[in-house]
Amino acid sequence: MAYDVIVLGSGPGGYVAAIRASQLGLKTAVVEKESLGGICLNWGCIPTKALLKSAQVYDYMKHSSAYGINASGVQQDFPAVVKRSRGVADKMSKGVQFLMKKNKIDVIMGYGKIKAKGQVEVTAADGTKKLVEGKYIIIATGGRSRELPNLKQDGKKVIGYREAMVLPTQPKSMIVVGSGAIGVEFAYFYNAMGTKITIVEFMPRVVPVEDEEISKELEKQFKKQGIDIMTNASVESVDGSGTGVKALVKKQDGSTVTLEADIVLSAVGVIANIENIGLEENGIKTEKGRIVTDKYLQTNVPGIFAIGDCTPNQALAHKASKEGINAAEYIGYLEKKFHHQPEGIDYGNVPGCTYCVPEVASVGMTEKAAKDAGYDIKVGKFPFMASGKASAAGATEGFVKVIYDAKYGEFLGCHMIGFNVTEMIAEAVVARKLETTAHEILNAIHPHPTMSEGLKEATAAAYGEAIDI
């Protein structure tokens, strides 16, 4: 049977692309080697949020007296926490199965490889192969945990994010290498559950892609929680011959120190899954380990598209989903089933969210990036310490920081750290999309008492009009 569209991979890029293609009347198939929903639903975004929620509840219970509630003898059950997380992931994966049926998308289980333009060879788990034909192919093969040559993952003592989600027993101590989103989320989770955590970060600060003030605040809060942090440091080698692991860490001044722990979590980023999927054989261009596409997500080979973590820019689920929709709509346009070309994605307006406690959320330029770009800027900050809602919630850590162009009031960037800020960042994303100015933010009445009014308050601070600070 010939399809209009074959999607390789069913993560938040792939399954969304398939649904949109089907909605446009294109006969669609998805090829998936493991579980519907991909890494995000099964081993990434969703199950980690379940783990983090358990840690947060445990944290609340331990500090319940601060809210006038006495809960004594509170204990966490680590295997039960992991089991709940897996249950949440399984439920979401079943939801994607339902969506595939609802949208009449054929799911072909197996490993897909592009044989030629319009042809995908699928190898099933039992080794049998079959050829699937389709006019258009969307590559959505995602990414995986990056391995450093001197930090090889054995899945037991040196682990990646996948193993970190399902450890059979809770380690007493852990070294987390890397402090991007994955590293700091697991550092918070395990520390809150009672594991002694040391973060080793190669860059001068934690969450290095964030605004510098956000990094400083997160480091301060993490240290307050009892997490040890080593920046400007690298793990040179790991010795796992004993009962635990010994990690040789090199500091900025060249000196070394040996850290001992039960386990090392390598969280040094993600690499694209682009090997052995037929790229070279079909002349599909890659650069720096990612598939090169145009603004419509089409590769240099007409009819073959690529989206998500296997392409450049942010390795984020919501970015992959939007690319999936755009690729499907462009195919729909080519097939005269969609009335216009989709609007290109503004990669400068993709929000980033990190779900440790306190949460981190940001969009647009950092203060340094705005200055480096030559803008004359106005910067405003609103500390949650001054927020009535934050005080009532017992979550006064952090702040909202906004950056505006002084000349025109253009909203250049927004950076938040604090309770629930991952839910608040969307206002800044929409505002920037609408080319909103500071004047319009100030004149939009924000509800009180809320954490979200912090955005308006920070904007007022940038213009010398702050009321509550």
C-alpha cells in the first residue's frame, strides 16, 4: 500500500506531524521502533515531571509545619514513586495509540530506514523486513543521551537519564555531570528524596544557556537545599571497580579532586539519532550531527523532511511539535490540500522550561545577548519576595526579569525563576509574537494576587514605575 506521508518516529514531533497530515486528508503511516510517544512521553518530559511532583509533595510534607499542619513520620517510598512515574508515562503512550486510531494513521512497528526517495524499509523486532512506499517522508528520529569518551555509560554505575528514571534502589550519593535542564531536574529530584548530590559543570555557571542572574539564583537555591556544585570543572575519568564510583574531577586551576559516590549520572546533552537511517545513501545533507532543512523543514532532497531533535536549533518537545505541524502543512500545500504555505518558525521565540524547584522559564534574549546585539536596553526585575501570592504560597524564592529595547519598547527577553513560572512564560511568548511593547504590558490589567502579575511589575520596574518594590 502506498501512503502520501510516512513519518519515521512517533515522538512529540512525529506523532503530531502524522495527525496534522491525516487531518489534511493525506494517507499517513508512522514507523516506530519502540513506544508510541517517543522519548518525551516514555522516558523524558512526562515521566520526569511525575518524579518531580512526588519529590515536591515529599518536600511539602517535610515542611508542613511551616503551613500550620503537623505531619509526623513522613517517609518516601522510592520504588512506589518510580512506579507512579511509569504509570503516568504508560497512560500517555496509550493516549497516543488512541489518537493514531482516531486519525486513521497506520502504525508500523520496527526500525525504519530510507531506501530511496519514497521508500522506507522497516525491520521488525523478529528481523523480518518490508518495504513501505510513500510520496513524502518526514524524519522525526529524535535524539539520545550524549556520551563523553571519558564517561562511558554502563547503565549501572555510570548512567544516562533513562536509567535515572527507573533505578531499582535509591542511591545514597550521586554525581550529576552537566547542569542543563536534565541535570538540574534530576539533581533536585534525588536531593529532595534524600540522595547526597554533587553537580559537576564544565561551564562557569549552572544552567549555562540561561540569563546570568537566573544561574546565580538557581545556584543559591540549590546550595540552600544542600546540593554541592562545582563549576568550571570536568570529569576526567571514572573508576567503577569498587562498590561505588570514584570520579577524578579537574578544576579550573588544573588541580584535581576525587569524588566518591554510589552512581554517576551523565547529563551532558543530547545527540541526534541520524545513524543508519539512510541519510548518506540518499544524499541527505547533515551538518554538525544534525539534518539540514529549509524553512519548510524540507531537506536538500525534495519530498524528504526532517523535524525535532535530529535537526538544528532547540532540542525541545514543543519546538518539534510545531515543526511537525509546519512540515505536514507544507506537504498539504504542495498537494493542494492546504491553502497557504505555513509561516516559518521564529526560533528566537521558543520558550525554554526547566522543572526543578525553583522552576526556570525563559524566552528571547538574555541581558548579555541584547547588549551584544547593540541594543540600548531597559531591564526590570520583580522579586517574588514582594508578591502577596508567593508569600501566601510559601514560595518567595526567585524573580521575574524583563528586557526591553529602550528606543521602541520592544520586548526583547523574559527570564523567570520561581514557583510555577513554567506556566507563566507563555504570556511573554504570546506578547513577543504580537510585537507587544512595554506600554501595552503595563496597560493590560493583570489579576491580583497572582504570581503572573510579576511580569507587569517587572515591566514597571524597567520604566521606573514600580509600585510594590
